[in-house]
Amino acid sequence: MEARWVQAALASPEYVAVRRRVFRQLLESLCYEGALRTRPAGADRCAVDGVDERGRPVCYEFTARRRFGFGRVAVGPDPVLRDGVEAESVTAFLTEARDALVADQEHLARFTAELAETLVKDALAQYARTERGDVLAGADHDTLESTVTDGHRYHPTYKSRVGFDLADNLAFGPEFARPVRPLWLAAHRSVTEVTVAGELREAEFLRGQVGPRWDPDPAEYTMLPVHPWQWRERVGRVFAERLRRGELVVLGEDPDEFRAQQSVRTLACASAPHRPYLKLALSIVNTSTSRVLAPHTVRNAAPVTEWLRGITRGDPDLDEVILLGEVMGSSVAAPAGSGAEGYGALACVWRESLHAQLAPGEAAAPFTALTARERDGTPFVEGWLRAYGVREWVARLVEVAVVPLVHVLCAHGVALEAHAQNMALVHREGWPARVALKDFHDGVRFSRAHLAEPGRCPELAGTPAHHGNRNSFLETGDVDLVTDFLLDAFCFVNLGELAILLAEAYGFAEREFWAVVRAALRDYRERRPELAERFALFDVTKLTVAVEKLTTRRLLPDTELRLHAVPNPLGQG
């Protein structure tokens, strides 16, 4: 790693822009979730009182207003002020304003460290983007996975990657598009659980991935890839006894080059794009969530894929939807006594490639690209909107993306965690054609009693008591938690950001955007009168929706679901 390059990045305008963004998202989320005590300081201005390290009073000020969509808080573009001059330290703010925060000190310290990691790592990413002169317009799907560098637009620790040092971040961060070669291991079946979808034949499938170069006895061993960072930092040490006893055997590097997608732990094959994506366990924390692969979620990958395929097959409302199936999952049991270090630390989920699903004339873009901007501030979607018109393009997007997801919920009873990283827009020269959906093994929610066809639902592995994330569960008896799962992920943090972009860049007001969505859903309901009872059961137009307090969750112990009721723009006529 070039130390002078890092210093140049930290002294660049990009660093200042990222710091202001982190500050803005921190304050927006804290105020929105009721986790920060503020006082009025004039028209649309808020003040936060604190105390510096010498015990002297300090005052932070910023502008803020309420948005239409979900009543979100928008902090203005002007810098946050500390005693009348720009505040230059997010860490100092959290220290000086700690008495105004709803937080315990242990969690606050960890959260502060995550913010510091985010600031530096995103500054390096934005500086590299400027140096390269990245252009988004016209880029293909896999290129956009690297060049769309924004991360989560609500969560303030959107690029923390705790566990990666700066050299790791340059080597494995998607923004830097460095080639990655997974290391393949043979894993003895006595310590490994494998699940496959449908008629897939495991040995033949694996041979198709790496060819005949390695041929362990398939009756005794399976094969799985491991991220090179994970091998270096976890597997070689935590699984040392398994390696010594031959329960794990090193085979060698993958013959092809991969590149990290936006989720960091999922790799796409650059040399052979039709190969499946590899979702690999990675013992880092990003966006405040551990990126290991819990064994129960790996076990559920193939059964959930088969279930969703069964639901959608033959449903004319879903004919055009692409499901990127998770066709195989492998998980190696953690050694006894390894605790949190071993839990979910060696696993892989194989996901179908989008490239194999596209028809002639179709292209795809991650949904995250729809809210991205070029380096000069021009939205990625600029050319499309100028060609087709904002309202017309939005109406078409809603028809191909929103209506199918609401149909899966209402007609079948399954909510998908369709945030922007989990969706791709398939288009023809920018005109929305259909959507591709992914990440099902821990990204669905349902109430078995309220499924349209409960007999189709497989028995799935439940969330163990020691699993750290209280919000990580598939099955619930509460229908509202099912409905809100879709509204939170898809509408709040996905469509909501698109509505904000269109309002800011094109004057297409948020209220207009959500009116287009409501109109499409009204037309859909009128086309399907036989589903009237289901529409009432899964009421996406209810007045309020429970969304997760993503920042508060990091400031307090993870002992309960942390949700708050906010106005639903689909219910605001």
C-alpha cells in the first residue's frame, strides 16, 4: 500500500465530502429514530448541547426538515457547525454530545469506531474514483457493482468493514476492482453440511466450477471455496485442528479471477461471468452487521430457492421476474470451543449468475445505480429520463418492480428483503423490462398460517438462541412483521432513496412519486378482485409502518427488535 497515496486521499476534497456525508447521515438517523436530544435554534435549525474534554459547554447546530416519504429527517447540505465553525470530527461530536444520546457507553464506543472506519475507507474509495475518472453511464452490471461506490444511504456506518485494515480494503473492497482468487478446500463430510436445490448433482456441479484439476473422493469429501482474507485471518488458525487431521485439505487457488460485488463478501467471476456468484463467509462487520454465514441460513438457501421457484412457476404475474437461485450451500462445523470466531466462519452459498438469465437486447444495472451520480453530480439515470420522461419512466419501473413484489406478498404471503443491493433492474436501453431478485437464504419473511399454500413451504432451520441479530428470522406469527419487512427494505431504503433523487435532481416531488406507486397498486388490486381478502391481510397502504432503528440498534444491546412506527407514503392519499 502506498502510504503517500493514502495521505493524499486523507488531505483531499473527497475526504471532506465524505466526512460531511457521514455527519449528515448520523444526524439524520439519530434524529429520525429519537436517539438524540435536540433543541430548536431558529427556522429549520436544531442545536445539540455538549461538553468538551475540559468541561466547557459546546453547541452543535445544523438545519433539518421532514421529508414526505416516511417522515424521514433531511439534514441540510450546509456543514454541521460547532460553536459557529464547521465541525470537523464526528468522533468528537459523539464524545461531547454523549449525554444527549440514547446509548450505552460500551456500544457507543464500538459505534464511534465504526464511523471512523467508514470515514477513512470511503474517503479512499472516492479519491480512487476521482483518480480513475470513473464514468457510470453505459457501464454494464458487473462494472457498476464496482463503480457505484455509495453504500447505504441511510445507515451512517455504510462502509465500516471492521476487520479490514487499509491494505485489505484496497485488495478486497469492490470500489478498487482488484482480482480475487478464492482458495479451494476439500472438506470431510463428517464436519460439513451440504444442501442442494432440485436435481442439482453436487459432484458434477463442483467439477464444473474448477474442472478436473482436483478430484477428492466425493463419498468422503466435498469442496468449497474460502475468501483469501478469511483463510488468512480465521480459517488457518481457528480450523487448525481440522487442517492437521485432514478434515480440511488445501487444494489450491481458483483458476479464474473474481471481483467483489457491493456486498464485499459476494464474488463475481470476471474470467467466466456465467459461473455462479460465490457468497463467502467473511468475519468482518459492515453496516453494523457481521458478514459470516450462519449455518442455519446456509442450510436454508437451497430449500428457500426451491420453494420460491415453486411459488412463482406458473404464476402469470411473475413470469418475467428473475430469481437468482441459491443452488447449493456448504457449511463446515465450527471446532469445539471456537465460540464466536468459528461460528459461520467457513461456508459458501452458490448463487446463479445474472448473465445466464438475460435475453438478447437486455442489459442490467444494480438498483443501487438508480440513485448514483457521476462525479460531476449528474444522475446515472439522466439519459434514460431525458429519453423517456421522468413520470413515464417511473410508472414503468413501478409496474415491473413494485407490483411483482407486492404480488408475491399478497398472493402468496412471502415478503422479500428487496433492498437495493438485492435487486437488479433489467432494461432495454434504459427502459425498465423486469427485475432480478437475489439473497433469499436469510432475506424472506412469512407467517406459515397465512401462506396461500402452506403445504409448499419446507421445514426450515430456525434461528439459534446464540445468533447475534434479533432481526434475523424467517418465520413469524405476526402478519404486520411480514408486511413491514417488505415496506421497510423495499420502500423505505430502496424506493425512498430514488424518490429523493428524483425530487432533488428533477423537481419530481416525493409526493408525486408515491402517487404513481399508489396508482399502480390500485390498478393491480382492481385487476385481481379475487385477492381482496389477501390485500386487506397484507395491507401495504396502511397509515403507518414499523421500520428498523438501524442506528439505535448499534447504540444499545441487541436484546429486542428496535422498531418505530412512521407514516407510510403508500397510505397518504
